[in-house]
Amino acid sequence: MAAKSIADLDLQGRRVFIRVDFNVPLTPAGGVSDATRIRASLPTITHAVERGARVVLASHLGRPKGRFKPEFSLLPVAAYLAEALGRDVVLADEPAGDGAKKVVNDLRDGGVAILENLRFAPGEEANDENFSRALATYADVYVNDAFGTAHRAHASTVGMVKYVANKGMGFLMESEAKMLGKLLGEVQRPFVAIIGGAKVADKIGLLESLLGRADTVCLGGVMANTFLCAQGANMGRSLVETSKLPIARAFLAKAETSGVQIILPRDLVVAEDAKAESGTVVSSAGVPSDQAALDIGPESVAEMAAVLSRAGTVFWNGPMGVFEAQPFAVGTIAVAKAMAQVMGGTTVVGGGDSGAAVHRAGVASSITHISTGGGASLEFIEGKKLPGLAALES
């Protein structure tokens, strides 16, 4: 059965446990440097508050590996959230235990509390039964609005859910499932997928799933090096997954059989390493032996832009180069701007660096949907059942 929306749940006077994704970057001074994920869940939180719920928020932050580390405290998040909501937000000093229980029990209708970093408890990532039961005691209603963690079977996304009878999706989760779900059905054609990033192993499942749906797949980033090498190109000092060359060759052969057009970079921007102040454009057929490919070149950008100009549906995940280094972000930014020019179609960005590029290029408002979940969006598009969503349907 389909998961319910928070809009369909009775929240008045109930303890509403909302799993959010507040895994946000912090400044050296201990503030929130990018609040995109926090703002994305504000509609869900506000909805619950306005209906008189006793809101219990829960999230992880960073990788504290099951123990308390002050640099991963949610204190800065609680401070930002209180300002954004215009009301007090009480931070528990632990994710579960007597302190957390008191904070939850002290809540009044319309009140908001947030548990301390879930991953301070080893039971969160282990999906521990005892920890799951402890979290469930704080909930009369369970709502998952953390799409970015929906592909993880953790205590707060799966384990506790079976102990809460009333459950559903937050507005963010609902929007993600709706928009990404469209790409799995009938779409406006041509359907173009742009896949970049580093590792073939991370995305070969996605690529193979696209063979049955996409008309054109454009490859870029470090991952494209392996495919170019598989075609016989000299890649110099570029990163190449030599162990994945047979997989790359097999994929290219499947694509040809399936009638799916594969576009690999025609030219590349190379340098000795990513610390270089600039790069040189060379043909993708022959990277100099002392150079490494760090971005796609202008011919490649032009070809991808031309394909995008005719597209009816576009899905993009993964940068076209070493995006974090300014001299080698040109290709990624250009792809973002080309996507913004798609008129009358659907454009979906699968989170991560791609989402950051769209914002950096100043074209976020022109994109149909920017996912908040990198790995989750990939697994969803691949056709996998996300544990966090499946738990809401049981």
C-alpha cells in the first residue's frame, strides 16, 4: 500500500516524531554554513506545529561513529531552527535516555524539541532493536521527511517504525518520491541522463537501469576516464579504474545493442594535478603522459548543451570534473546552465555536487526538481526500494 502523507494524519496533541535530514555543513565558528536541508523540512515542521503537535525532531550530523563528539552536536542546528521557526527549540542532551525522555515529556502542544545527534548512539546505524524501541517511546505519530537517509536501514528510519501505528511521509519526502517517481514511468522524450562523478562501481547499476529508459546518456567526470580508456584512449596520469574496464566495455556494448546513444567527452581540460591554477584543453583520445584529465573541454560542453536543447526530460547526477577546484568547475557549471535552458520539459538534479553546481550557477529556480538526497536519489532512479520508504508502507 502507498505511504500516507503527513497531511492525512491526526497530529493534534500528539507526540509527532519527525525524522529530518539536518546533516548540514558547519562553519569553523560553529554556525550553520548551508541551511538548505533545514529549510527543506520547514513546511513539514510548520504544518505539525500549526496543528498543535508536540514535535520531536531527530537527525544525524557527520560521522561521530557511535560516540559523543562535541563538534558533531546539533546545537548550531537547533539555534538556526529556532530563529527560522520564530519559536523556542529545546535540544535534548542525548538521542535517547532519561534526559531525552524528560525533554519529550515536557513538550506542550505546538512545542518543538530536537534529540541530540542520533549517531552518538551506536544503535542508530546498527538498527539496534533496543535503541529502536527507545526512540519509538517518544512517538505517537512517526513522520519521515529525511529523503537523504531513506536508503539506509537505520533505527530511526526503519527499526522504530514498526512500533508506531500512525506513520507517513513529510512534505519533502512526498515531493521527492513524486518527482523522482515520474522518471520511472512514461516521460517526455528525448530522455537525457547526464552521469558524472568518480567511481564506475558506484553508478554502474544506475547506468544499466537507464539503458531501458533513456534515449541518450552523457558521461563525464572521473568516471568517464575509465570509459574512454576502455575505448583505447591514452589517459596519461588521469584516475582510471583499471579493474572496471571490462564492466565499462560491457556497458558500452549493451548500450549499442539497446539503441541508447552514449556521449563521452570529445575533449578534456588537463593539468598536472587539481592544485594547478589553470589547465590545457586536449583531445580525449590522447592525454599527455604527465597530465591528468580534470574537467570536460569546450567541445564536450557544446555537444552536451546541444543534446540538452532538444531534451524533453533530463536527469543529472555527478560533476563533470574536479568541481571543488575553481579552474576545473567550468564544465559542471556549463552543464547546469544548459539544463536551465531546457524549455517545457522536466529537469531533475540528483543532489550532491550537482545540486551545489545548480545553486552556484544561479539557475536553481529554473530546475524542476533538485533532490536533497544523493545516494538515495540514485537508488530510487535505479529502481531499488528504499528501506525508509518501504517502512512507511508496511
